[in-house]
Amino acid sequence: MQKDYDLIIYGATGFTGRLVVEYLDNNYSEIKWAIAGRNEEKLNKISSNTAYKPKYFIADSEDIAGLNKIAAQTNVIASLAGPFNRYSDKLVGCCVNNNTHYVDITGENIWVRDLIDKHHEEAEKKGIKIIPSCGYDSIPSDMGCFYLQRSLGENLLSVDGYHRGGGGVSGGTIESAFTMKNYKTKYSIGHPFLLNSKDFIEKQNKEASKDTFKIKYIDSIKSWSAPFVMSIANTRVVRRSVELHELNQSGYGSDFAYKEFMNVKKYSSALMVSIGLAILGLMIVSPISSLFRKLFTKPGNGPDKKTRDNGWFESIFIGKNTNNEFYKLRIYGDGDPGYKTTAKFICESALCLVKSDGYLENTNKGGVLTTATGLGEHLIRRLKNADILFEGPEKIAKTYT
């Protein structure tokens, strides 16, 4: 069935949503796209300020009829409406009902686990791709492991990811972190294999994938490791990719394990990061978390243009093969990772589906997927063309001192 639009941006009036609109307007005038949200005045203003002047649609996150109307008119929906468990949950169901692909930038994996239960089987049968976490959560981690293993063409025992960057924080991200404690589900957000099936988990080395927070000097990158705030999201996404690739007879290795850390230059910095994250965690789970929430910026706010433009990210991956040989891959991009780069990431992810009419060879046909299993090598090519650097992999000496 021919649809009116290639892509609709849902949640276009939010901070990151506006950056996505700007990125599309500046780079992809040839596709048919529109915007959607709940505030007509804001949508009209955003559309008026673009060169493309996209049509806009109004639908609240609880408006099933309105969401179905939007989903029925486009091949792909990119959602920027977070917290996603609150503002995009019904939208995913409408996308599956209307044979519409869906991408977002969530790091709310406890919600994604429920999406798998509710929609994976039907989406897989229909050939509909539901791909959460298409932003800085979790493209560098997911595509880094994918690119490293595929480039080497051999089984790996492990990959460790080390991340650092410069940029700012938006109110939407803070809001998501504080609202997840109130999300009702039977699953545990701390489970290392949260997004995996029971059959897969039974075969895994649980100790090798256990969350660890040790401060350690990493000789191969001349830096210290520290706890990384996004590892609890990213590691789960990578492990789902591992399982889905294994089901397709294209796994990373039967004993593959992934962990990730923050990369800092000084021991004192690693210690301060550890203490800071511990304090933030206590604030989030505290009975008075609503009071702590007021200490941070509100939803709709984010870093200024100078901060976004001057930002950057670097992700380094150290892989070990079955011969105990080590390989290093570096991914680098300019622009604030959480916002400017995230806008680029989700647009390029959505355009993988738009440009291919949904068919991407060597990927899963449909289901609740990951970027590595739903977009694969096609996304790598698009990211390289969008000035994301993939450097390596190169063979290195043993990693730890």
C-alpha cells in the first residue's frame, strides 16, 4: 500500500525533536516528511521556521485514533517523545497495526523489554521493524561491536567499550531517569540479560557479563576506566543483538561477552565519576526523588548551540578473539553526543528504512530489533557518509597492565 509520507517525526516540539527537524531540513529535502505532536501552535511555528515547511499532525500520546491516523500515512515514524514509556508506548502499537516501521532514542530498556513481549512476534510476522535506542543510546555500543566483529570476520570472546565525550544534558533525559522507578513491570532493570530470552540466558556465562564498576588503568588507551552512566542501557542492547544474530547463524561467538565503561584520564576523575553516579542513583531511587528532580533542568530545555556544536564523542572498543589476540576500534564524531549527534543518528537510522523501502539485506525482516540487527551495514555506510569516523580495527598488545 502506497503511503503519503516517507517519514513522520513524532514529538517534533521537544528539544531533541527540534534538532531532528533541523537536521532533516538541512540535509534531506528530497524525501516526503511531516511532523507530529500534541501542541498545534508549536508545530505550526516549527514548520514555518523550516525551508521545507512540512505538514503537521496533532495527536496526543493517549489518542489512539489520532496515532493510528498518523501511522497509516507514513512508512516510518521516528519518535522523540520521551519519557518513552509514557509518551510513545501506544504509538508503537499503532505502528505495528498499520505496517509502519518505528525508531526512537530511548534508553528505557525496561520498557523495551515489555515491547518485546507485546509486539515482537506480530512485528516479525508482518516484517515491521521496531527499533528503539537509535541515538547515543545505543548506536556507538551496538554498531561498535557489530563493526568490530564483522570487520575481523572471526569469533570474539569479548569486547570492552570505553566512552567519553563533551556536551550538555537536557531536561528530557533527566525526566526519563527519574520516571523509570515508577514504571510498573515484572522485569528488573538491573538484569544483565534484560532484553534476552530465557533460552539464551541459560547458555550464557553470567559472570562474564555481570555489571562491574572497578576503577582500572587500561594500558592500551592510556586512560582509567570508570562507571559509565549509560552502560546499564547499552550493554543490554548489545546482548540482544548477540542473541538475534545467533538465531540467524551470524553470531559474534558462542562465548561472547560485552562490558563498557567511561574513559577518563586521571584516577581522581574516575573516583569523582564513581561518587557522582552513586549519589545520582540514590537520588533517583529515594522516596523523595520528586524533590531531587527539581534540582535539575526541566523537560524541553537543553544545551545551547555553542555547547552542541563544540561537543564530541569518542568510543573505543577492545576485542579479544579465541586466540587471545586483541583488536582496537575507535569511533569518533563531532557534536554534542546526547543531542546534535543523537539527532543525526536517529535521522540516519530512519533513512535506512526510508531509502530501502524497509528491505535491508542481511538484517532481520521484522520484530523489536536493535540497530545492529535491523539496520546493520546499511547504517554503518550512512554514518560514515555523515562524518562519523570508524578507525580500525587494528591489532594491539594485551590490554591491561
